[in-house]
Amino acid sequence: MATSDPSAPAANLGGRVRAMRTERGWSLQQLADTSGVSRSMLSQIERNEANPTVMVGLAIARALGASLDELVSTAPDSSPLEVVRGDDPANVYRADESCRLRTLSPLSAHRELEFYEIELPSGGELRSAPHFAGTHEFLTLHEGEVTIEAGDHSARLQAGDSVSYPADVPHAIVNVGDSPALAFLIDTVP
């Protein structure tokens, strides 16, 4: 079993991006055009002067035809088990006064679903722009009371309720209760 220093993936990211880009014979501009990440940001990442968000890293990985795991891994792991550690800050996609969103699924570009844990304080919300066409979300509310909005439709959920809705329209999860809400969300990716 391969083990690595927890700080190694971040330290190795710039080198992996550069190596994968040059293996393909791409310039920084070609990677920028393909990934949608600016040339200057890519240059900073390759020089380890910037630590990209998960979404930026995923955009780079997709452009390179790789998984995010491949982009940050220092050595291949022969195990088919992909562990997502609860205390790994790299898996926290968003954390602010309105919402904490943590991925529970491995960070790879080659998957058909994404699995998240969502914590919302009273009055907190997670608002999202439309995702890719055909994206659908499935949410189960574990604690609290929330309203789900999807386009012009809404539903109020209490602990134990589940809902599915299109996520290729503006959508939101809003805590309308007096206590924190905890939900589990699955995004199906077309």
C-alpha cells in the first residue's frame, strides 16, 4: 500500500500539470483554451505559486483527460479502494457563514455521480447556477428543515425526507428551520 506525506499532493500539483501538458505537446495557451482556466492562473499553478480550487483543478484535469486524483497523486496506488478522509480539508468545497459543502466522493473527472454532505446553519443557503444539461440532484435531509428550489418549483422538506430535481436550472437549498440542517446530496453528471 502506498502512503504519502499529506502535503505532497499540493506540492506536486504544479509539476504534474506541467508534465501532463508537455506530454501532450500543449502550450499554456492551449491548456487555457481547453480548460477555461486563464493562462496566468495556469502559469502560477505550474510554478506552485497558486493553489487552485477543486473546480479549477477539475477543469484542468478534464482538459488533460485525467482524473483529479491523477493530477495530484505522487505515485499510482494499486488499490481499488478510494478513501475520502473526513478530516481532509481538500474535500471541503465551500465553507462560509451560509454553508459548508464537503465532497464524499473521490475527486475524479471520470465519474457519473458526485456525492456531497451539506451543512446549513439556520437561515443558511446553497444557491447554484444551472449545471450541465441533463444534471439531476437527489437530496436526503438528515436533520433540520429546508426548502428546495429548482427553477419555478419548490418543496419543503423535514428530516428523513428525500427529493430529486433537475439541476440544469437555477436551484437552491435553503434552511428555513431554527436549527442547523444536515443533508446528503448526489449529483448525477451526464
